[in-house]
Amino acid sequence: MPGFLDLLISNCTADDILDVSQLLLQLCIKFKEDAAPAIDAAVLPFLRQCHTLMPSLQEVVGHKEGDPIPPHLMTEQLSIKKMSYSFLQHVVTYRATAVLVSPTNSSRIVDVLQSMNQGATEVHDPVVKKACVIFFRDLMDQWCDNSSNPNEDAIRKGCIQFVWETFLP
């Protein structure tokens, strides 16, 4: 499955990123924490591909520095951001959270947390805000219990500290 997901993600376009997103969400929903091994290698490539596919101001013909962002561009950017926020929220809600602290993804956990914090505080869409808040709530529910893996303790403590110092204030 990881090889299949890698192929899908690396070759998806703005037209079919939604299909890839839906597949990842369905894996989380259907298999819950058992989906972690299958999606582990896909987390960062999917988030990177979402970022890559977001249209930028440089792509708008005739756009000048300081002009407001065109509405169609904001809509496209928001729809792709929603996919990445929704995916991360599903990962945590369906308890595939182990992928966030796996050796494959743990080096970017701060970026993931900062992105979700931005979604909760800076994006002006209530669906995105709700998904990001649920992400942090479920993450804390899972990581504040006493049954943690000692190898992941430092990462978990760092994430909890991030929530207390950055997200909550």
C-alpha cells in the first residue's frame, strides 16, 4: 500500500488531489490505528503535494504587488488547505496518531503543529477552525494519558508544551 500511495501522491494534480485525499481519509476511517503503517510514508508527501498544488499569486496574470488576492485564488487555496487540515484531523481522530511521531515524520512534527495552529487561528473558515481544534483536543486526549511509549515521550512532551505555550494562548 505505501508504494501505491507514493505513486498516487507524487503524480496527482490539482484535479485529482481530492481523490487522493478521500482515499487517505477512508483508510483512517476504516482501519483506524491499524491504518498507521499504510499511511506513515504518505503523510509528509501528501502535505507537501498539497502545498505544491496551492496556486500562488505569481500564477495570476497581471497581479501587482499589494493588490488583494483574487477571490478565485483564495477559494482554490482554501480548498486544498482544507484537505490537508482534514487529513491531519482524521489521522488523530481515528487514532493513527503514531504516524506523527514515527521516524518517517517526527522531524516535521513542529511544522505540522504550526500548520494546524495557523488553521485554528488565522484561516477564516469555521470548518477549518473546527478541524484544527478537534485535532489538538484529540491529540491531547491521546498523549496526556499515562500509557505512552518511552521512545516517543520527548516528542509527546514537546507537542504538549507546544499546545500549552502556542495554541492555547
